[in-house]
Amino acid sequence: MVPDIERIIESIVRRDQDSVQLLLNSYNTQYAECFFFNTEEQERRKDLSAALLCFIGSQLQPAVLRVSLHTLRILSRDRRALGHMVTDSALLTLAHMGGITTQQDNIEELEKEEDGEVCRKEALKVLCNVIYNSPRAQERASALRLLQGLWESLKEEIWSKVPLSCHFYKLRLLFLLTALRPELRLQLQQERGVSVLTKALEQCLAVRWGVEYEVLTDSTQPPISMEVSQKVIEILKTLFNITHMFHRQEPDEEDAALYRHLVAVLRHCLLLSCEGEDTLEELQGHTVNVLSALPLTCLDVLVSVQVDQASHKCEGVNMDCVHNLLLFMNRRLNRGQKLKEKLTPVLNLLTESSRVHRETRHYLRQKILPPLRDVAIRPEQDSSLRGQLVRLMTHVDTDVKDCAAELLFVLCKENVSRFVKYTGYGNAAGLLAARGLLNGRMSSSNSQYSSDSDSDTEEYREAKAKINLVTGRVEADQPDPMEGMTTKRKKRHVTSLV
């Protein structure tokens, strides 16, 4: 039987800790996965959260404090029943219990408890839920300068040799604050956020440095654990929050060195293996997001590494990182879900990298646009990477369509005839029209590319005269509709058409 909330509140008022623990354990078990309540029940839950917030501020047994925070975590999932959890007092109480404060008295008392670490985790989980679910809590957290206390706490842990186990939840809270409050992104950027979070990545991944801007990657190392992967993901998400606003700005010498250092670590992230394919996909996805937010001039680090042990090379340049980006793009293409969110960042990254790095463009062109041989099928019907990207050129989402077309156009060195050759005029028309190139003129930016050749295969040369430029394939011969007609019938048929 589910305990009555009034009974729980009565036990809290009496300070009967044994009864509170028993009732809350039962309540948590019954309502842990329940999110739908009527108005009366929501009001009662608000009353319970108010009573618990007062209760946890008193001297409690560790087990009672833990179950009380667990109950608050369950209550905080429902944004309609937050009640007193969005007040300044509640936010400060939860922050102090989570180890976010410049006043050490409360933390020291909690640390004396044998399961204080568990309670800190629970408090941080509650705080994350409240911040996520309440715009009011987000505004008050900013006004109360919670980010400053959180950042100081994190920096202390990042620079220490033995980070606390609740490190992850502080990183999650940091991400939420910077994602939901624009002014906090700028504040963290000004607090050397990129430098410190890069250091946090190095610490999580036990990075070993070789020559300048090169992280040593050992393929014999076991996959990184799920716990480490989740911390890395939270760091990457926050890094994106504080770097994407500077994407189009030209960095000064100091910032350029900082971003190149970060790109070297991100390159390492792309080459890692993780426990679980989904975790690896998520980690690489957030890595791509950060890379796409950094200044283009700093991305040369992705290929400026030693080529001796490279598995993939192009013109004497290490292409391992580019190859992994290509595999990542292919996986996202095959999944076909949330293409705008999941696919456009890697398409943009490959496009911009191809535009500024000749070797990257050549390697991607070999993989995506190899010399044409089979011209009997339409480009969009091909099962290759080229075919998948050409199909996206007529996608209903404009961003997806434009990104796919732009990548192929750049791989063709923005040459109109070459672009039409690989995609068909019908598929290419959208991009060409947008650029005013439907008359076949060369792109104005074509001169920035090197003058390499585009050798045609023997199969393509033989079929070239028969290729329909609109569809991009050799069309089957159509039967003559007048075949077998007498001259008289032909004249009569022509007359009827007129």
C-alpha cells in the first residue's frame, strides 16, 4: 500500500526519523516511475517537497538524509510539482549539500558522514532536475552565482590527482547552466573555461603527448570505460556551449594555440574505442560538434601528425582522423534519424576541412566520388556514399539538402560540369540555382583549388555521349511510336497532334 503523503509529513514534523525512512522508502518504490498526477496530488507533492527541504537542513541520520534526497529527486522530475524547490533557499541548500559553495562548514559536516558522497550525488541530481525543469530556477541560479561556486569546485577537482566520484554530476550541472543561460556561457569563457575543460579531457583520458599538438594514441589500449565516456561527453557538451559563438571569429595568437591544443585532444577522442557502440557514437557526435564550432584555421591539427604508423594516408598525410569522420558520417547516414541534428555537423565539418585542406579533399573524393564506371543507374539510386549524399540533395529539410550538396560541390572543386557529371543536372539544379550557376558558369571561388586532373574511366568515356545530363545516366532506348505505321497513318497522326 502506498503511504499517504499526510502521514509522511506528520512524521517529518514530529522528527520521527525511523518512521520517515520507512515511509519514504515505500513511497519511492511505488512512485519512482510515475509522472501523471491530478491537480490535488500535485499540490500534495509540493507540500511534501517543502517539508523535506526543511527536514534535510536538520541533523539527520545518513540513511534518512539519503532517502529524503532520493524522494526530492523523484519529485523534481515533475515540473508542475516543483513548488518550494525553485526558491533561493532551496537552491542554495541543494548546492551546499552537493559540495558547491565557498563556505566550507556545511561540506565538512557532510564529509564526516560515512555515506556523505552518496548524499552529495543525490543533492546534485535534484539540483540538475530543478534547473532543467524550471526557467525560474535557471534565472535564480544565475543571480545567486551558483556557476562561480560550481566552477571553483570543479577546478579544484580537475587539478587534483583523485577526482571525487560526483565529478560527473557537477559536469552535468555545468552543461545545463551554460546551455540554458547565455550570460553564463560568456562568463565561463572569460573564466578560461576552454583551457580548464581541455585539461579535464586530458585528465579523463590519461592523455600522453608526443610532439607539439600530437596526442599519442595506443591502439592496444582497452576501450575506455562507460564512466569515463560519460564524463568526457559532458565536458564536450559544455565546450560546445562556450565555443560555438566564436566560430566565425579569427583567433589571436594565444587563442589559436589554445584551440589547436584542444583540437589535438579532440582528434584523440575520434580515434578512441569505448565500451558500447552507442556510447562511442554519442562521444564522437559531441566531438564533431565541438570541432565544427572551432575556428577553421585551427583544424589543420587533425591531419598535421606523423604519418609513420597511419592506417590511412593520402599524399604523405595521416588520414586516420578523416577516415573515422567518414565512417561516422556513413553510420549517421544509414540510421536516417534526426538528420538535421545528427548529420549536418559532420557534413559541414568535412566540407570546410575539404575546402581548406587539399589532402583532406583528395582523400574524401577518392572515397565518396571515385571515378565513374557504372552509368546505367541514376546517381540517387546508387547504394554507395555518393548515392546516399545525392539522395539528400532533394531532402525536404533545406539544411540537410544544402549541406549534402555543398560537400559534393566542394569535392568537385566547385566545378559545375564535374558536379553535374557526378550528381545529374536534376539533382544539382537546386544548388546551382542558389549560386546563379544554372548557365554552367564556373564558381567564382573555383580558383582557390589546385589544378588536378579528373581522369575519366574507359567505361565512362565510352558511354559519355549517351548519358542524359538531367538524370545522370544512360537511358534505355525508347521504341519508335510510329514504327509499323503506313505513310498515310503517320500523316494522319501528325495532323491530329497539330
